[in-house]
Amino acid sequence: MENYYAALNYKDTLENDNDHIIVKIQLHGEKESVTINTMIDSGATEDFIDREVCDKHGIKMIKAKNPREIYLGGGKPSAMGPVTHMTKVPMDISSHRELATFQVANLQNQEVILGMTWLREHNPRINWNDKRITFNSKRCTTWCLKSSPVANAVPEDKALEGNLITRFSKVQAKKGPTTKNGPTANH
């Protein structure tokens, strides 16, 4: 087993509001779409998704050629266990759409973490005080955006509560707008 990267230390990160914000994303699995709270964390060197989220919402996992151990910032092995799978899944953040690549892990406090890999690739402007993300990089304005480049963060207490509700509820598929007569035509 190879050791490639470090991930966030939950205790340190969750006590420090300066290195992360929470946003709502929509993931589009093979069976359904799901809206969940996601941590954008400058302390995570990779992008992660919880294995349970993949299983629950039909997000296909691909076995990694070389399993990787996850280490915390202090060099200690993480309780998340080794990364043995990855996934590629369409993801929306407000009007920003991309095919996101995640390392699949047993996350303890979050369902998805967007780390430095994602931050470098999209290079969004983040106003940490207002908790607002603006996708204004050339890559995003050319390829990722459908309309407004701004996404607002979710208050962390509400995000954590929402994560618990999502984790312990039955599958909540989001299949598009409906009318009294069924699905609308613009889905």
C-alpha cells in the first residue's frame, strides 16, 4: 500500500472557520440526483466523498490500482481508512457544473470534501467573510457555468444538522420539477 497524501484533521479544522466553508451541491448518480452539504476545505489536499453516499445514491465507484493510506496534517494515519476506490460524478454548485473526481473514503463528519485539488483546478474567488464563492476563472467561465458565477455558503450548524438528516433518512431522490399531473417537460 502506498501513502500519497494527507487529509484534514477534523478536530483542528472544525474549530477553525478560516480554512473551510460549507456549500450545497447536487450530485448526479446513475440512479438519482441528491443535494447535500459539502465542505470546501483548503486544509485537505484531495477531494473526498463518503463511501456511504456512493452506496446510498448509486454513485459508481472504480477500484483504485494502488490503495492509498490517508494521513492527517500531523503525520498520523487517519481513521478514514485507506482509499481503495475513486469516482467521477457530475456535480453542480449553484450554476457551476463539472464532472468531479473524488477519492472514496469513510468520512466521519462530512459527506463530500472539496480540497486543494478542486480549488486549484477551478480557482474560485472565495470571500471568506461573506462566505461567498465566485467562479470567475477562465476555465469556469468557458466550461463550467450555466449562468451566475456566485454561490453562497450554508451556515455550518445547519449544514451539519442537514448531513445527519440525510445520512439517516431513506433515499431522497431529486428527479426534477413536477406538477399536479406529473414531471414537467423541461427536466
